[in-house]
Amino acid sequence: MSLQQLVERALAGDPVSRAKLVSLFSDTRPEATFDRMEAEEIAQKAQKPHECAFVGCTGAPGVGKSSLLSALVTRLRKQNQARLIAVLAIDPSSPFSGGALLGDRVRMALPEDDSGVFFRSQAADRELGGLSPATFQVCRMLRYLFDLVLVETVGVGQSETDIRHLADCVVLVVQPMVGDDVQLLKAGIMEIPDVIVMNKSDLTPAANQSFRALQTAAVRLLRPTDRSKVTTHRASARTGEGIDDLAALIADTRSNTDRFSEAETYFFEKAVRREFGTYGLDVLEAQGGAERVIEQRGFYEAQRWFARQIVV
Amino acid sequence: MKTETSTKATSAKKADGHRLVDEDGAPGRDRPWIFRTYSGHTSARASNELYRQNLLQGQTGLSIAFDLPTQCGYDSDHAMSRPEIGKVGVPINSLDDMHVLFDGIPIERMNTSMTINATSMWLLSLYVALAQERGVEVAALRGTTQNDIIKEYLARGTYIFPPPASLELTAQMYEYCLDAIPKWNASNVCSYHLQEAGATPGQELAFALATAMAVLDLVRARGQVPESAFAHVVGRMSFFVNSGIRFVEEMCKMRAFTEMWDHITQHRYGVTDPKRRAFRYGVQVNSLGLTESQPENNAWRIALETLGVTLSRNARCRALQLPAWNEALSLPRPWDQQWALRLQQILAYETDLLEYPDLFDGSPVVASKVAALKEQAQTEIDRIEEMGGVVAAIESGYMKSALVRSMTERVRKIQEGELTWVGVNRWPEAIESPLVSGNDGGLFRVEEGHAQQALAALEQTRRERDTEAAERAIETLKSAAKAGRNLMEPSIACARARVTTGEWAGALRDIFGEYRPATGIDGQPLALENDRVETLRSRIGALTAARGRRPRLLVGKPGLDGHSNGAEVIAVSARHVGFDVIYSGIRLTPSAIVRSAIDEDVDLVGASVLSGSHLELAEQIMTGLRKAGMNSAQVVLGGIVPAEDHAKLEALGIAKVFTPADYELLDTMEQLVELLEARSRNEARPQNQKRPQNQRG
């Protein structure tokens, strides 16, 4: 099958072609960049990118990110069958073997015969920041295939700030607070979200009190960017409480093309640092910086061009 | 029909030196434990014949195995059920099936043990309804519903509802049985399956006792049982325990159980009557250690494991069922079961075991070992209590992770020869066993076509019943569930209205929801580091570089069979050598596996099937992949697969079949890597050809 055919079939919704195309966008071989560039060109010619919104979902392990996501996806699909949804879930890799166990619990709760939902897990592959090295690239292609992309981050630490660069809306999931979660409120991760959801939030006095504390904390949050105020919600994936509100909020999220070009710069720089370290960053700086290089050459050409600079 | 073997002296005995004497000082023997054989298969009719045969052979109680659809709350005609009907037990769809199952068997004189959990309340209701329709006094019924849902989440996999709702059902059964069937054991806390899942003796003690406490705490908290009757409920708590090959330690474990339960019932629940503090338990000895290679050795293992739970009089089992020597090969045939039963009879009636008081009282070695086990267990119990009890420790995945860790540690020890396993990692060469060379190859086969019996009976029930009455009974059940009322009476009414198993469970699924527990494999290390692991990692590294991505392996358990140890160990090992592994736990439909394989664009699908349904399930997976045009994923299958089925699986397109004989993890990993390397070589194409990657195959 030619690349042309593959992209066409994927755009037409063929599940296998869709999956293969996503794999191409996470292929680590240098020469795969050519194919990605070509694939995106083909897709661009065939159609405009969807008005695709990216929603990030982050939070500590055990707060119920997966079950909340699956409840939301099910609801969003039910509301609008025409809305195609992709879910990317990032899991940590073993520092020893490089292998990973990729959780698939979101998928298991979704209707299995609904081809309007695509689920892919990605290994973080020792990348810090909560995403996989390929997440951004894959999202580039997903723009052409889906209307909504949900990204679930690794969820292990407070350094998971990359999602802020990618997503149009970041949802932080917490649970009624005990001990460490109070710490979480003070920590850096609280600077990331646009929305804070208290999951597992049944209407007990303890949960009510917890939620009030969360609301107070959220008001005081210093916003690092110009984004609007943080909103707080409560939900229970188990009882379905609050799912409608959250689904509406996600459905209203609009894609932001400025954000996407900022993301290009950020993730390009990150890739340079990953591959070539501070030496790479110095070289990039000497060429006028990531933003300038991308502006001059385009995202793909910038990568190839930069690799040549380093080799020489 | 004879139901209870009478011996010369059945009254209580006491110790007189080395002798047991009765009240008049005359020497005598103890009455033996109840002899059971875990059985049931194919259809209600076939199982009924088997039970009658076993009772004639001197078996003294019934132990009923249900098929997986019945255990998971599906009717035989549900899509998930088809391949499983009658495979691992008897299919029961309605009260009509119960009439057939117990045809000619006097249930008022039977001690009937039912291995049933998520649908326990339903099966007990059917049994009660059977008694009512036969005109048997319900209060006279005796027996046990296994009904330990905690170990289902941890090890056995036939759960349906979330933990809190499931425990409520158990508590309601205790409340009902208290007056209605005072001799019924509403639940039977199982440490058996925990050992099968790799639990250490300390974990077995702790998890089982913590589970029992969770049930009793809930019964007390519900406030339906008057304080004066609570001791009775405590006294009905019984256990189902495993006995492994380290039989001295197992004997000590049983003494530890007895002592700890005595303490808990006295101090936590204030039970003063020592009889109600007795640790009453039944046993099935260990299956985990039974081997497919040199299967005749299993007969010795079973005999030795039996000693662990019979030697110590103070901690002797009340009922015993033995696996058959060929369990790792297939379900037992009637002859295999008879052979197992004879072992019990020889031990109880030929040997002098039952003539003595406890042999170990006063032994400093035993006392010290028991104390050590108790301490381990108490530490673990304290930890679980700190987390908020068993339900919290299930929901957080803590208990499951602990078991997966123990299991992978056991597997590592076997791999590295720290644990000797005769015929497997030592002395693997042997003369071929004549026991497996008979006409039937030493195997039992479910006769094809028997599934039709179950389906036809179900259809007949649906056709002949009063549909409106059945629907009304279901509505009553649902509204009682919504209101949090005791569901026993509405369930009995459902049974009599010929509501089916799937309808009963479906109604409660609507109210309680379904549950999917943690897989427990996240973050599990495998302490196996050697040259072979390193070689595998570099081979996978080479594949990763050549193909532009790490090999992706989907481990899946299609069908209703919940024995996930094998799949878990494979998942953990595959990650250990460098695969990206996608594992979502048990009870997947073939179409869900196909869907995951496509979306995740995996290179390998490993399907694990232990229930004997490998042909049907493999066929469904292969067809699904082919129809979708997913040709790049190779499919391998692991399970209890008779040799003659290997060729059939290959014809279906299965790339490789693994059986329990492939216990060597690294061998398995090497074979998986070889499959990928071969595929990768075939993918190599002339340089100037157009990509994309990963498209061929």
C-alpha cells in the first residue's frame, strides 16, 4: 500500500490504516520524518485539519483518571455520534529494560464496537514531563482524523508540565483530600490546570469540606499564563454525578492554532535537548532559536536540517 | 442412599496419653473428615449421573463445580457463554436445571458445597426453591456457598459487581441463613486461590483472616442481626484452604490459622463459646505445583499435601477434596476422581492417623514456626487495616500487587533453580508414562453436543414459564436492590418464577454496576538478571532500532476464565526483557482483543486460555483480525492445550502454542523474539521502495 492510499484510507476512517498512520508518527527512525512530512501534506491537500481540540488529563495515580476519562468519552460519543474522539494514554517505561506496561483500562470501559473512538497507549520512554517523545508528533496527525483528542499523562510526578504546552484545556483530577493531596495543592502541578475535578466525590461531609478547601485554593492560584480562571468541579465516575457538566465543558473547548505553533517550538526544542543535549541547544541558539528555525523551514524540514547541522 | 459414613465410634473423643478415648474411657478413632470430589461438567443430567456414581463409591458430600457462564452470571445462550458451556462445571440456567441436577439425590441428607461466588445468592435461592418445590424442610439443608468475592478480585476472576455491593450480598445471606437455614455456611473464606496465585503462607493467613473480618464487620454494621445471635454468625464462618507441597509448613500454617481465628473471634467479636471460635475449614490441595510433564508424579505430591491438613488433630480439615493427578492436562475423568478418593479412604481407614491425639502439641519446633507465621500474618493484617480494610486494599490494587509480586518471585526461583521442581527443573528426562497412553490419552473430553442440552432446556424454561410472573419477580428484585433491602426472598421468588441466571445477574448489574479490578502488574519488578536477559534486551534493542519502535505485545485473556497468573507473569517478564506490553486483565471478548490489537498496532497478540475453549476463541480472534485487514500482528496462544489441538490452532493461523510444559520464561521470551525477528527479516525490502513502515505481513 502506498503512503497516499494509507492516508486516504485513514481519513476515510479505516481503523487499521488509522492505527498504522499513528504508528508512522511515532516511528523513531530518522528517515520516517520524510514520510511524516509527506503524509501530512497528503492529508492537508485532502482536507483541512478538523477543528480539533486537545484536552489533557493529569493527576496522581489512583485518583481515577482512567475511569473518569472513559465515562466522559462514553458520554461525549453518546451526545454526538459525528464527533470522533482519540485517546492517548501515556505510561512510564522501565529504566532498566526500556519496556513498559501500558494500561488499557480506559479502553476496556468503552463500547468495543464503536469505531468512532481510537485508543492508543504510549510509553513515556524515559522522557520527563509526563508525555511520550512521540506524543506531540502523533497529535499533529490526529488533528486530521479526529475532532477531539484526550491525552492522559503518566501521572507520577509534579514535573508533568508538558501537557500545558500541548493542550487547549488541562484537567487536573484529584480525589477528596487526605494527607499528601494537601501537599499537591501547594506544589507546582497546581499551576497547570484550567479545570480541577474532584473525582470520587460522593456527598459526604468529608468530601464537601475537601471540595470547599479546593475551591479556596483554586481562587488563589497564580496563573502563569494569560489563561482564564481555574474552575473547580466535582464528579464521580462511579455514580455518574458531574459527568454531564464536565462533558459539556470539554465539548466547548476550542482549538487554538497559536497554541499549536507555540507547541511546535516547545517540543522541537525539547527533542533537540533530548537528542543532542545542551550542545544541541547551543547550536540551535546560534541559528536564531527554535521558533525562528521552524518559521523559516517548517516543522519537518527544521528537524532534518538541524540533524545535518549537528552531524557536520 | 448412604450419605454419611458411620464409624464405630462417632461421639466426642479426648486424649488419654497417646490414645483417644470416649467418655467411658474406651479407646476409639476420630470420625474422618468429609470426602468430596470437586465435580460437575457438561450438563445437569450428566453431572447428576456423576454425583450418583460418586455417592455409591463412598463419597460423603457433594462439591459442585459450575461452568463459567453460571459463575459470571450469564445464560448459556449469551455470546460470552457459548464456548464455555459445561466446560469447567455444570451449567445452571434456572430452577428446572436444579431439579435435574439433584434428581434422585436426597438433598435433606446431603452436605452440599457449591463453588460459586458472585452468583452465590442466586444459587442458594435456587437450592432453597428446589427444597420448597420438593417439600423438603428448608431449615434441614446443609452445605456451603463459597461466596468469597475478595479472592475473586485477587485470583479467580468470577466477580461481577463492585466490592461494596458484593460484600453486602454476602452479609445479607448470613442474615437470611441465621434463622432460615441455620446449618448453611453462607460463605467460605478462601485462602486456596491465594496460594494458587502465589501467596506466601503469611499472605494466605492475613488475606483470608482480613476477608473474614470484613464480612463479619459488615454484618455487625448492618445491624440486622441481634447482638445475641452474632456469635452464631461468627460460628458459621468457614474457610477453604490450600495445602502445598511444603507440608510441614502447611501443617504449621493450619495451626496458626486455628490460633489466630480463636483470638480474633474472642477479642474482636467477643465470642465466649469455644465451639463457635473453631476454625472450621475444608481443603483442596495445591494445583499450582502439579506438572504437565511426568504427570504421574502428581499422585505423590497430592498424597504429601494431604498430610499437611490431616496430621495435626487440632488443626485438621473438616472436608477434603483432592485434585486429580492429570489436572495440568485436562479435567479429570471419573476414574481419576475415584483414584483421588481412594487416597483419602486409605489415609482415613487403613492408617492409624485417626487413633491419636494431636501429634505436635508441645513440639518446640512447631510452636516456633507457628509463632513466626502468626507474626508475619499479623503485620500484614495491620497494614490492611491501616489502609481502611480489605475493600480499600482491593480498590487500591494493593493486595493484587502483593500477590503478583509473590508469584513472579516464585517463578524466578524456579527459573534459577532455587526451588526444586522434580520433572521440571530437575530430572526432566523420564520414561514415558503408560498412564497417558490409553485410548483416550489419559484425558477427559466434554462431549460435543451437550451444550445443546443446556440451550434446549433454557429455551424450554423460557417458553413454558409465565413470562409476566417472571418479569414481575425481576422488578421486585430490582426495587428491593435499589432500596437496599435483603435480596434473598426476592431471589427465591425469582427462582420459583423461572427467572434465569443471566436475568437475575443482569437485573443486579443494572443496579450495582460492573467492576473491573486492578491488574496488579504495574511497577512489578522481576528479580531476574542474567546473561540471557541481557541478550534478549539487546535483541529487542536491535529490533527497536531497525523497526523504529519497540516491539508491542498485547497480552489478553479472552473468554470467562479468570485464572490470570500465567498472563500476568508473561506480561511482567515481557516488559522485563524490553517489550512494550499492553495488558487489560481478564474476561475480554475476542472482539475487544481484536480492537485493541488494531488501535495499539501491536506486533504480537498473546492469548491465554485455560478453560479448554482455545479452539473457539482462537478462531474468533483470527477471523476478527483478518476481516479488519490487520495482518501485521502475529498471534500466539498459551493454555492447557492437548497435543492434538496444536495442529488445529496452527491451521487457524496461530503462530505458536505454549503449554504448562513451557514453564521456562526466558525460553518463551526467546521464542517470541524469534517470531519478530523472522518477521522483520521478511519485511526487509529493496532500499528505494516506498514506505510506510509496518505495513507488510
